[in-house]
Amino acid sequence: TNRNQVSMTDLATATSVAGSQAAQAGVEIDKMTAATGTMIASTKQGGEVAGRAFKAILMNLQQVSGETEDGEILNKDSFKKAEKALNEVNVATEELVNGTAKLRDPMVILKELADVYNSLPDDSSDKANIITGLGGKHYGNQLSALLSNWKTYEKILGDYQNASGSAASEAQKTADSIEGRLNKLTN
């Protein structure tokens, strides 16, 4: 949070909303945090919106039926629409493993999709189809923010992975500051 335009409160909110779905999809906490952090920093719409968006995007990629918090129904029809949009730009949602079709890692799909998305012209029908196919009725803006700002995602991911001990360091600074002020007051 010190290195990016996102608050700890927004990240915590996004995690509480999307964390369970991310865990079920096999998305590690650092990648979820970077994805939702990118959405928050890019759109300024907060953790609740980013969390709901990331959860819905994962549900679509992992073909998990259900209703989003905004009332959108995710089912076979929405999954086919998302898969069609991705297949049209040569990004597969499935892979063959030992002769059996298996859903791919959603973060690998999003990385490939970001590469393609950013290479397309802004007025491309493929770009629009990606946003409506995978982002649905409510989360296109968040999906576009994530894909368009994939370098931000990678930066936040790196910051997260290299932040070992930073929370303890910040707490120590606060304690030192309070202790220093108490010493001044005592003197």
C-alpha cells in the first residue's frame, strides 16, 4: 500500500469478498491482491467493487455457476460467451492433460488475455467481446482496468512478494515514534 495507490482497507475488503473464490480457483493471495489492487488503483472504485469483479471473473473462467452480488447469473450460457470471446483471440480456457480436458490456471489465462487485449486497437470488436464476454454486465470496467494495466499488476505482485517484514517495520516506526514522544513529554 505504501508503494501503490491503494489502501489496506480496500485490499482487505476485496480479499473478504473474493478470497474464497480465489482459493477455490487456486489463485494465490499475492496474485489476488495484485489483481484487485490493480483494479482499485486504476478505477478508484474501491475494494468492494474490485472484489466482486475479480470473484465474477474467476467464476466465469472456472465455470462456477451462481449469481453474482449484482444479480448477474453465471451459467452455461455465460461460460460459452466468455469462452467464445477468448477463443476468437486464441486464448484457451482449457488444456489437455493426459488426454483429459482441464480448465487452465485463471491467472495464466488473464496474462495471455492482457497481452492480446493490449495489442488490439481500442475500437476492436474483439476487445469489446472480451470485456462483455468475460466481464459480463457489471464488471467490464474492472476487467478492462486489469488487462490494460497488466504492468501495474506485475509491479504490485513484485511489491507484495518483496514486502517481507514491511508491516512489522511500519509498526516499529509507529512504536518508536510514540516511545520517542513519551520520552520527550517525560523530559
